[in-house]
Amino acid sequence: MRVFTKLTLTELKLNAREPVTAFFTLFFPTILVVILGSIPAFREPSDDLGGIRVIDVYVGISVLLTLAMLGLQVVPMALATYREKGILRRLGTTPVRPVLLLAAQLAAALITAVLSVALALAAGRILFDVPLPAQFAGFVLAFLLAALGVFAIGLFIAALVPTGKAGNSVGTLLFFPLMFFAGLWTPREVMPDVLQRISDFTPLGAGERAVHEAMTGHWPSALSATVLVGYLVVFGLAAARLFRWS
């Protein structure tokens, strides 16, 4: 546990030393909330959204934005780079097993996600009176399920790509269509029915639905939870089977 803690702290420090990574994973979701909340129309109740405001929806979407950047871009690039540079192979010759570094990387990503989400929720609440999650336990569950599902996809990417740059490229290619279904450009609630149904079966779409349900006082639906657990199991097992340490 002591070694794991040290590795996790080291990963956090390394991420903090990368200004672009630190900015986008920690602060960009909050900045997005501030920018959108500054638009007067987004602070008015919307009939298309069932009487809630656009900014209320986008605070939840910012949660998925954080997880997407970490899970689809940061994690695959970091782990593929460690393998590419032989760091994992060298760790295999020490008492510190490579799997500890993998676990530390995921723990650091999860800690970063918690901090980023906390900043976005606080900004939404303080600046624009966005309600905090009405079903807090459900929100925590939705956050963890979405994080695990997305991070499992990131591990799968890292298992297949040959280099860190390739990992970042593949993650970026997945980022945009998956964030579309999470409602980054158009909230899911105003999408046509067919797009909403497709979104329900994507990792970030299911995650956004689960987070939105918790924000509005409900537990994540069985469909959202099942979809996210499915991504975790399928891609997690595939990553474990295919992941190469050297």
C-alpha cells in the first residue's frame, strides 16, 4: 500500500507538470461551465428541457467531459508511453510489479476527475445557482460507473496501440463522437428520439443520462447502469487479456 501511494502521488505530480494536461483535465470543464453560464439565454428555464436551464444540464455534461479527457486521452497515452520507453519492462525486474503502476495511473486519473468535478459543481452552484446533485449517493454511483466504463476503454486502447502518440490519437478520434452523444454540442434531452436511443448505449451517453438522473433527484436507471457495467466488463477483460508490459 505504501508503494502504491507513492506511485499514485508521483503520477499526480507528473500530470501536474504537464501544463496542457493539467489545464484541460482540471480547469477546462469549469471554464466551460463559466462561459456557458455567462450566456443569459442559458440561465433561463427551457421548455425543451422540461423547465430546467441549459446551464443546469451542462454542469452534468462537464462531468463526462472530464472523464472523457482522462480516460480516452491521458490514460492511453501515459501507459503506452511507459511501455514504449521500457519503463514497465524495467519495473518487472524489481519488487514493484508493473500492475502497481497501472493501478496508480488509474487512481491518479480518478483523483484528478474528483477534483475537476468538484470545481465544476462549485462553480455552477456559486456563480449560477445550479442545484447540487439532489440524489448524492446516486450521483457518486453514476460517476464511478461512468469513470470505470470509460477508463476500461482507455486501458483497451493502451493495450493495442504501439506508442503514446498513437494512444492519444486513437483516444482523440473516439473523444469527439462519444462526447457528441453525451450532449456536449447539443444536450441529449433535445436530440431526436433515434439519437437519444443510440446515445443510451454509448459509454458517455449512458454516463450523462445516469448523472442527469442523479442531479435531478433520481437513482441512475437500470439501463444506464447495465450499459456502463457492460463496457467495464467487456473492455476491462479485453484490456487485461491483451495488455503487453513490454
